[in-house]
Amino acid sequence: MLATTGATGQLGRKVVASLLQRISASDIVVTVRDAGKARDLGVSVRAADYREPLKLERAFAGIDRLLLISSSSFETRQAEHANVIAAARAAGVRHIVYTSLLHADQWTPGFARDHVKTEEWLKSSGLAYTILRNGWYWENHTVALGAALAQGSMAGSAGDAPISWASRQDFADAAVSVLTGEGHAGMTYELAGDQAHTMADLAAEAMRQSGRPLAYHNLTEQEHAALYARIGLPPPIAAMLADVEANGVAKGLLRDDGHALSRLIGRPTLRLDQAVAETLAA
């Protein structure tokens, strides 16, 4: 019996869809805060919240392998992950697969600290574990291509750092490969796209395919935080995102040439031209 947390999120839904292509729906459980949002998934749904250990323990009953999709609640993420690991151990889960961050132990921004701590707790939990250090999704940046093309400008603070983007589907399929396969216990996989590109490369490809002018403009960390704040993000979140890009992405930490992701999924990862084409066609 396999289970995934966060199943109604953008990554979680793709994980469930991919699992259904490999195993029976009767062998899949999802744990979500709002069961009503998961009724369309076609699998067993159990209500649970990262913040409620007893509900988590009940939800994990009978589960052999669990995918822990990292929480998006940045202020409480460490406590939530600790709850999941403790509940899984109490419920008799044998193996936890965790979605961490590419090169998590090399980042200086606090954004990565939650991932590093969770990895440490998994290693000392006594459970079998696999750590999937996911890189950046294409969707993190292609989602804004329409607005950028309308303005003729794309801004950020990544400089000319190479980024090994891959799609959410690529990362979802890697998680499913590990959940349904053997030989992954105790492994930490650095997962990234097959080719690295810069933000300027992304802008140039979008300009080529759309026929509309688009340039990438690099900002300072402070300018980037101010931009996020102007579009409505709370100042602490704006500062954190700018910190991640200026002091993590810009340092080249999202480049990896190991090709572990394409090996796990058995195919090349989504290319730059494909990611842009999919976005422009949507």
C-alpha cells in the first residue's frame, strides 16, 4: 500500500495520476487536509493535517511506503515534517520518500534549512528513506511568460547562473519510480534537468517562438524583493524569494549534470523549447 501527502497540490496530483498508470487504485492512499478536494483523484482518501500528529498516525495505518511532499508552510514546515515522520514511525510505515531541494546542503539562504533538518530526521528515524532533491520546475518561471511577453521584460536576480530546469511531470514520475521500485532505500538523488539554461536563454526562446520582444533584466536582491512586494506578496515572503534567487540560484546551485532524473524516469527531461511551446499553447 502506497500513500502520498499533499495529493491535491500541483505535484501531488501528477504523482497520483502517474501511480494509477502503474498500480491498482486500491493500492493507493492520499492524505489531505480537505478530503472534498481529492474526491476526483480516484483513490482512497484519508483526512489528515501535517499539524495534527494523531490524525496523521491514523491516516498512515496500513501504509508501506509514503511520499512526503514538502510543506509549503514556510513558517511551520520543520514542525510539520517532524510530525509526519513521527506519525509514520508510530503507524508502522516502512519507507518514506521525501521531496527535498537540489544541493540542499550547499545553500546559505534559510529556505533550505527545513530540507536539511528533515533529511537529518529521516536518517535518524530508523525507517528506510529515499531523498529526492528536486531542482526547479520549468513552471516556476514559464507561468509568468504571458505577462512577461506582454511587457517585453522578464526580471529576476538569478544573473547568468545556469539552471537545470525540469517539468513537474518529470519530478512526479521520478517519485513514482522510487515508490514502486526497489533498490532506492538509503539513497539521496540530486534531481535536475538534462540541460542547464539561463534566464536570458528562457527569454530568448520565448521571443523566438512568439515573435515578440522579450529581454531578461537582472535586479539586485533588494530590487527583486521590492518587485515582489509591489505585486502583492507579503514583505517577509518577498524578501525570502529574493534571497533564494540572489543567494542560491545566482550561485549556480540549481545546476546539476548528473542526469539522475532522466535515469529514474527512463526518458529525457523536458527541453527548453518544449517547455516554452507548452506554455504558449496553453
